[in-house]
Amino acid sequence: MIRGLLLILAAGGLVRLEGALQFSWPTPNPAYREGLSFDAYVQPTVSGKTVSGLFGCVRSNGNQFHEGLDLKALDRDRRGEAIDAIRAIQDGVVRYVNRRSGNSSFGTYIVIEHTGLDVPFISLYAHLSKVTSGLSTGDQVRSGQRIGTMGRTAAGYSIPRERAHVHLETGLWLSRNFQTWYDRQKYGSRNHHGVFSGMNTVGFDFHDLVDRLARGEVEGPREYLLRQPTAVTVEWVTGQVPDFVRRYPQLLLKPLPEQVKGWRVDITWYGLPVRWTPLTVAPAGKTGRVQVVFHDRELLARYPCLRLVATKRGEVAPGARLNRLFEILFTR
């Protein structure tokens, strides 16, 4: 199987597939493009298991979720520090730059929104040693443009030199009203990152997206997301149209009616609300409470780390993560 950002091998080198959506690989390592195995470009944790650097329930024997893709260093300086150039995966707009590594477990990182795609998702590049000089919020970047240098920065823990990497996340951000929700939680610590806090985003598997694009299974992120299997379907009683829907109307299954009485939402196993159906008749249940109306036992058992649902008194109830998701989505 040929993989690698919609590139195919041909006489004379690499040729781009005409008309196909293309992404740039964020590091100079050619291993993915050449169809090599994961261990040629994925950085594992201290466990040494390559899978631990991939997206999903891949850590702590499947009980810990990793929301991104960890890519290892190819180039190092004389001290052994990673010096790989980190590049934007697609054209976009810089939405956030964190240069104070002590303020986040992501260390020094940058967030780009890819506004030209059929679903304008964000990409986040974490643990950088530095962000490219002069790059700031609001700047336009091009696919493949250098945006920083690989590193091992983080707050609260130390990434060893030999495991320096870039943590790449792709996903959707939940609400422009996140700060209001955060303030109500009384965490006792400041939110340094505004709406681009990690708690206000839900990621999807970038590696899987580019693989499926390369195989011609999907044409873009919208089709990819809408075709994701449903792990949980919930209903929510409200007349509100959430900020998420206004920013991602591409995920609506029906046009918005004049008056909304509630929502039916399909959730992936990794917690992303991908299909939204507005309801003109209020569903059963209390306003502001998540009602689970469907769950795929087999799928949830295969990916147990997020615990999206729980069984109480013989009934299926939303788990803490699912409740938090909808609280953020519907905060005014």
C-alpha cells in the first residue's frame, strides 16, 4: 500500500495526485511518505511501545487517551537536541501562540485554523523549542511553511532529550464561551490560553484522515467526520443554537428550523460531536441534562479509556467527560 499525503511513486520521483486534497507533513522525516512502518517516524513514550505515540486509547494498557500524534526527531545538534523544522500541515491562520512553556503541559506551542477546508479544523504543534520569530496571532501561513523548531518543552514534567518530539493534534474547538464555563468551575488556577485551552478542543486522528484521503475513501475532513461511527447518541432539551453549530454548520444533518426545541447529537468514541440534528419537538428529559438514547457497546468496549457512559441502577447514563462536553457546548 502506498501512503503519504496523497503522493504516489512514479518514474522520476514523487508526483502529486491532481485535484486531491493535500497536506504537508509537519516534520522533515520522509518515512511516512515512503510507506515505512510507524516506528520509523512515531515517538513512543518511556514504555518503548510505538503505539503509545499514536492517537487513541494507547497508553497505560489502553486506559489512557492520547489525543494526538507524536513524531520523532530526525535531526539533532552537537548536544543531541532536536532541531527539526516544524511546518504547517495546510494553509491557515495562526490563532494562538504560547511562548511561555511553563504555562502548559504542551510547553511552547502554536495553534493554526485551516479556514479553507470544508470543515475548518485546527492543528496544534506542541513541545516546540521555539516558534518561528515574528509569527503571531492573525498571521496567514502557507502549507509547508516553517512555524517552529521541534523540542521537548512542557510544564510539570521533563521530556528527556532522546524523546524530543512534536505532538500534533487536529480537531475542533468547542465554544467561544469557554471562559464563562471555566470561571464557573472555580478551579483556583488561571486559564492562560483562552478558547484554545486543551479542555475546549476535541481532537480526531490526523494519521487516519490522511490515510483515508490517500486511499480515495474520503474527499475531505467533512466527509471523514460525518462517516465516523457513532459510539453514543444523546439528546439535549434546549431552544439554544450552540456556538459550535454556528461555526461548523457543515455537521448539521438537517437545516436549522425557525425554532429549535432540542438536539440529537452523534458522538464518536473519542468524544467528538460529529452529527447534529435539530429537533422541532422537545425530546424527553430535563433541560440541561444529557440523555443517552443510543450507545454502541462493542465500540465503547473496544475503546474504553474515555468512559463516555456509565451504568447506574441498570440504566446507561452519561459519563463525566460527556457531561462536561455538553456543558461547554451550551454555555452562554
